[in-house]
Amino acid sequence: MDDLENYIKELGGIQPPHLAFYSQAIRFNVESAMVSIEALASFIEMTNDTKGDYEMTGELQDSILDHLQNLLVHAGALSRYFWPSKPGKHDLHKHRAETLKKHFGLTDESPLKSRKLRNQLEHFDENLDKYLWAKPIVGHVLPAYVGEEIESGGVPAHLFRAFYLDNGVYETLGVRHEVQPIVDEVCYLYQRFHGEPNT
């Protein structure tokens, strides 16, 4: 074991003054995700205020789906700081991730750890290719959908992006993600930076 490897292990992959750099990088993703969480919370508040009596325009639908996708993209980016895909030379990334998890109070039970979420978003272009070429696209084809989960009645449904209001699930290319646990974890990290109660 050489000196650098020992030093990385001893410091947990992060030299103490450098923790500020990681914190700034993580803060960016947290705050960017929070912008979308706040927009989604405003939508939910509006639905409650109107008791569901509002028009789901194409513009509103796209806005909701854009904010959900933005939230999940930043959640995927956060995940890489705490659960890197490779350990790195001298286990640098592995040690760094363990140090950051301790610093921010995250465990392996965190919904941010999901590889399914990360892989879906990091390789979205490739996943879109595979989805569109895997089998004929027949039945209900919906590029964007926000509403109650669709009962297909035996007719296949193909959804590019969908959010089901009745169960809080975001679906894209047949992969489903529960949104609330991710929202809760981002809010927890936001609170770590700002010392404010969760929204």
C-alpha cells in the first residue's frame, strides 16, 4: 500500500478543507430539486383549493412533468456522490462516499440509492432507443399524461412521461418511481443546509 492510498484511506477520501467543495456541489443539486418540489407543492395546493375542479391543460401537464423529471435528474446526481458506480483508484470514490454519507446522515436505506432511478436517467437516450425498437408501439400512445392511473382494459398503453395523481408514481418508458420518498430525502438534505423544517 503506497503513501497516497494510505492517506486517502486515513482521511476517508476527502481532505478536510475540501469538504466545502463537495458541499457546494451537493447544495446545487438539492436547491435545484427544491425549486421543482416547491412548484409541485403549489400544484397540489391548487388542486386542494379547487377540490379538483381545474383544467389539465397541455401547458400545465408539461410543467408538472418537467418539474418531476428535473427533481429525479437531480436526485440521480445526488445519488452519485453517496453511492458511486465505481470504487475508484485506491478506493477514492468509495471512501469519499462513506465520508459524505456520515457527514449528511444518510444510510443505505435512502431512496436516493436506487440504481434503477439513476440508470434510467443517466442513459435515457439509450433507454429510449431500446424502448421504441423493442416491439411495435401499438395501443394507447401518450407522450405526456397527468391524472389517475390508466386502466388499459387489455389495450397496451405506452407512456413517454406520466404522473399518476392517485398514487404519486412517475412513469417513463415503463419504469415507475415513487416520488414522495425522494421528495422527503431531498427536503431532509435541504434542511441540513438551511436548518429549516421540511416542506
